[in-house]
Amino acid sequence: MALLILMTLFFAVKTVAELKGLRFIGGGSTAASTISFSGSGEVFAVPDIAMVNITIREEAKDVKEAQSKATAKEKSALDFLDQQGIAKKDIKTESYNSYPKYDYGRPCYDVGLGMPCSSETPKIIGYEVSEYISVKVRDLSKTGALMSGLGNLGVGELNGPNLSIENEDELKAQARKMAIDEAKAKAESLADDLGVRLIRIVSFSENGNYPMPMYAMELSKAQGMGGDADISPELPTGENKIISNVVITYEIR
């Protein structure tokens, strides 16, 4: 009798555990018949930050002079950013490079290769120093004036602004919920039409595309090659679209 009671309790606990496992996606035994439904959700929002990438590049006969020139231009750029209210935490040096420039000698046009003659040793004729800096702009109304001002300082390589939303998690969650609700509605409707029952969710997948408007600007050292250096570019922000696409697979009977 005791053994029978113990066996009964064992199978009761095991059955409860199996039933609880069915509550989880993919839990329990392998589904015999399944059907999948897709859903999509879209949320639109106005960007609230812009990323501007600055390249400072200087050349000189020796590396010390090239570094000094680059440092001077960097200081001018950083002082200007500070005047524009850009916080130091939003300015980041991505890379700093210094390398020699070579004269490879007379090309070997006589053999039609256009390559340096092997008899001539490459000579160092100078050095180039480059620094890449990323700037996060939180007040988008200042973006045009900021890029124009950097161009006036001789910063000839600017890329951006790349517009984005700083806190996207809440918007992504909204888009995901819309996608899930759409997939569930499809599942319930089609199940009625097919005369089947939805037993449990056996798999779930999501992929999202979060496109960001991107604008590029290349300012020459002469600020626009003859253009008016006092005119700041107008940079419309538009809207960002956050998308979530989901696929839910149900076991059916």
C-alpha cells in the first residue's frame, strides 16, 4: 500500500510538471502539426540626436610639425564645440593616426607597368597625421551652424549628421506589441476558418529594421568652393520609422 501511494504521488507530480511545461514556448512534446503567422508593426518618431563625424588631417615635413598642426586645429574645433554647448561626454576620439608619406620615384613607363622602378629606393617626403572625432549633438537646431562653423575653422572633412533616437527601446516595444497583436489576430481568425484549435505557441522569432535618415556633407577648406561661408546649411530632420516583424508558430489540432 505504501509503495502504491508513493508511485501515485510520483506520477501526479510528474504530470503537473509536464502540464506546467506546456505553458512555455516550445515546452513539452514535439508538436505534430503546426502553422505559422506573421505580423508587423511600425512606429514613427522624430529624431532627437545627431552624430557628426569630424576628420582633422594635416601634413608636414616631419612628424612633430604635423602633430602640432593637427593639435592646433583640434583645439580650435574643441573650443568651438564648447562654445556651442556640446558637452565633453558627447565628444569622442575614434582614432588617431600618424604615418610617413613616400616618394616612390620615377614610374617605369618604358615597360608599361606604371610602377616604381625597382632600382630606386622609396624616400620619406613628409608625414600625415589624422584624427577622427565623433560628436553627439542633442540640440538639432544647432547642427547646421555647428557644421558651418567647423568648416570656417578649416575642418574640411565632415560626415553627417546621422539622425537617430537616443532611447529607442520603448518605441521598439510598441512596434513589437503591434506586430504580435497582428499575428495573434490572424491566427485566431484563420483557426476558425480552418476549423482547427490553437494549442500552444511552439516558436517565436522577430527581426526589425531601424532605418535612420542620413545626410552627408563635405566642406572644403575654402568653405564651399566659392560659396557663402556665413550661410549655415538647412538640415531637415524628418521622421524615423521603427519596424518590428514577427513570426509566431502554433501547434494545432
